[in-house]
Amino acid sequence: MMIKQAKKDKQAKKKSPEKKEKRTHGISFTLNDKEFKAIERHLKKYKITNKANWYRRTILAHIWQKMAEDLPMLFDEQEMRQGNTEPDKANEGPTLFDEQEMQQGTT
């Protein structure tokens, strides 16, 4: 019986392919000769045969990158580049609290 169940599980997995969203929105745009030749040269150099897929991935990759850059951040870019703007307490020397503690320990 275990073998039959395993076969059924495998068949069930094969029957449920991943659902892909259908692409229903078409976009068209025009290029000048220089732009068209540059793209054609790139596609030929890298042996890209599916142009529609390449256009889609290239455009969406740019959009997703910009979206990631535009996400709100906890710190500004300048603060992250500078690192910790607070002085390093290890290099400051004793504080008032430390001096009081040292006086209590010596008396």
C-alpha cells in the first residue's frame, strides 16, 4: 500500500504545474537606427534569441533596482558612510561617574 501511495503523490505533483500569470498588456515603442543597431549588436554578441524576454527582463531589472534604492532606510546614506558619529567612549578617559566610583573605593 505504501508503494501505491507514493505513486499517487508523485502523480499529484506532476499534475499541478506552477501557475504563471498570463501577460495580457502589450507595450510598443520605437527606436532610432543607432539605438536599434546597438541592441541588435548586443543580442547577437550574447546569442540572445528571445528578444521579448530580454526586453522584459532588462526593463524590469532596472525598475526593481530603482524600487530597492527608493525604499526607506533607517539611516541616511551619509550616516552609513561615516559610520558611528558618536565619539568612541573607550578613548575618552574617565567620566564623572567613574571618578566618583574610584573615590568611594579608595576611602
